[in-house]
Amino acid sequence: MSTNSRLTEVFRSAKEIPFDDSSKFIFFSDCHRGDNGWADDFAHNQILFFHALNHYFNEGFTYIEIGDGDELWENRRFEVIREAHSHIFWCMQKFHTEKRLYLIRGNHDMERKDPSIVQNALFRYRNERTRKDEPLFEGIKIHEGLVLRHSGTNHRIFLVHGHQGDLINDYLWKLGRFFVRNLWKHLQIIGVRDPTSPAKNFRKRVEVEKRIMKWVKANKQMLIAGHTHRPRFPDDGEPPYFNDGSCVHPRCITGIEIENGEISLIKWWVKPDAPGALCVTRELLAGPKKLQSFSKRSQKRSSQ
């Protein structure tokens, strides 16, 4: 099945989330949270991510993670990841408790399409301090895609990881997981890059983006994805395909915000102030731009 067919399949079956101009969303993807070891790409950005997530919780945002949140190709057990980044999951649990957390699965956490795996891994965890099983993300559902629908304009925003239709990352993901877990994880430590990953292979990344752009154009549908790790915010006249980047960039994390009916591409990084003290800073990369402008753009293409 092609990328076009798979994206259409996911779009048609996706759960819809109503929103309006008072709604606030933050989208991150590709955290690839690991075991805090040498191969854990998330480890060097975990403080940035923790600070940003606490900011968004305090400001009343809903957090939607668009796939590959946990690195389940390199790591066999989620419990190891949860223990390594317990402060991150503590913060995410606060979002879940207030019904402000949605998780979308990507290729590196594909195994969570099985509800029994989700229940066993995510609903509860063992608190070693109290020696009791306690709630984590009890009752949570892991989605392949989501659709935000504006209650005033009916404008829809499709959220999907973006690996759909890829031979290795979609259909043969267990084979991909085997090679990453048993080979690339170890080679990564000495700097060898995984050639199957669009994040580390420029040609493959461009191919993925072209396939997604083709679907966006054909369906006149705004779409936010991850997977390629390359942030994208369309210029005027371009199809409304957005990418939130990743949380494993060398010096920053990138994401997409929706607030006051506007969309922005942002990054969080450590910036020195004038005296030389380091502080975590949010920086605007693109936008803010009215969501309505992308709705009108899609309607214009539809009528042509």
C-alpha cells in the first residue's frame, strides 16, 4: 500500500478533537527517549524538554506527541526508559491527569498498536520507593493519527507521524527494529549512521517529504507530521504541510504551537545572556500565522 493510500486510511479513521481559537496545543515528536546511556539521543536535551513541558503545562496547553516518543527499537523494555527519564513521565502524567495528553505512535513505538502492550506498559508502573503499582497513563489510547476540527470554521488539521507507506518503517518494522536493536545501536556509539532513517539519510528524507506533500496537495488538507526530524513551516503559496522537527537536535528541541487561532514553529535552546549566564530560552522560528489563512488556501485549491 502506498503512502497516499496509507495516509488516506489513517485520516478517514482518525479520532477528531474539537478546538477553537481559545485552545492551546504544543506538538513535539521524535523524542526517542532511551535508557540514558551512550546511545540515548534524547539524554542531552532532557532538561530542555522538561523545562518546556512544564512551561506548557502551567500555561494551559494540551500536549500532543506525534510519534517516536519512546525509543522501542533500541530498548526492549519501556520500564527502563521510564526509570531513566522519570521526571519527564511525571510531567507527562500531569497532562494526562487533566486530560491534556494525546499520544500518536510512530515507527519506533509501533508495537503500541497492540492495546494489551499499551495496558501492560503504560497504564501503571511499579514505584520502587513505595513498592506498589501506581497509575501512570491509566486508560490512555495510542492513536495512529488524529484530526483537530475547528468548531467555528470546520477547518481540519491532520496529525500523523509520517512513516506510513514506507517499506521498512511501516510494513517491515519488526525487521527494522531487529537491525537497529542488534546492530545500529552499537555502531551509533562510534558515529555510524543508520541508512534506513530519514532523519540521518538526506535522500530518504527528501523522498518522504515529497510523498507527504503529494498527499497534502491531492487532498487539500493541512497536515502536521514528524519522522524526518526536519522542521518545516510552509511559505505563502506552498501546500500546508508542517513538520515539528524533533527533540534530538544537537543543541535544541523544536516543536509547533497553536494558540489564539495561530500556528508557530518554535525552538527551545540554552542561550547565554550578556553577563554569560546560561538560560533556557524559547525562540520563534516561523509564524505566528492565522490558521484561517491555511483553511482559505485549501479551499482555493479545491475550487481550482
